[in-house]
Amino acid sequence: MPEPGGSGRGPPPPQDLDPVPAPIPPGGVVLEGERARVELESGCFERLNWRCTLRAPPEAAAGIVPALVARGYTEVKRVPQVLEAFHPEGHRVAVVPSTGRIQIRVSLKVEEARRGEVALEVAEEVAGAAGET
């Protein structure tokens, strides 16, 4: 017989939850690589959007996306001011040719704790592709 006021169903089953990643420090998150660095975009609490800075940027940022396509990425044209390429694993690289800005959006499939590391890997690949332009 259920206890008075209870549903009779018992406690909920235990759940396996992903570990909570460390909080984002006030100064932000910056990861340095050999040819690139990534900085977590302000306001991105899921660690998905990263600003990419190349140590040796190409003369024309517009050449990055075709170089990524040659490496197996897929080009997507949504707006003329932004060039986008999608990584085979679902990451997105957006390039604004007029400013040279590069943004990496890590796939939601990546565990949150690993997203910075993956963003840096993609940034290093972008740097390699940029060197080929």
C-alpha cells in the first residue's frame, strides 16, 4: 500500500549523467596550437562557438573554404557575405572574407569537455588549408 500522499511508484531510477565541465573562467577560454589559436566566443555556454586566429593568415581569406573542400569538407552557401564549409563529422567553419574573421562551431555530438580540443584540431586543419591557398 502506498504511503499517504505518495504515488506508490517509488523513487526515480538513478541516471548516468555526463560529468559537469569546469565553469568558464571570467577571462574566457583560449587554446593555443602550433599554427592557430581558438577562443571561446563570449556568451557560448555550451562551448560550441570558437573564434579562430591563424598565425599566418592568407592574403585572401576567401581561399580558405575552397581549400577545405579539397580536404573533404562540404561548402554551403547561405549568405554571400559568409563562406561556410562543413567538416565530415559535423563541425562548421565560417569565414567572413571582408574581415578575415573565422569561426568554428563544434558538432553537438562532441562531449562538452572535449569541444575546445576539437575546435583547436579543426583550427589547425584550417591553418593547413590556408597555407595551401
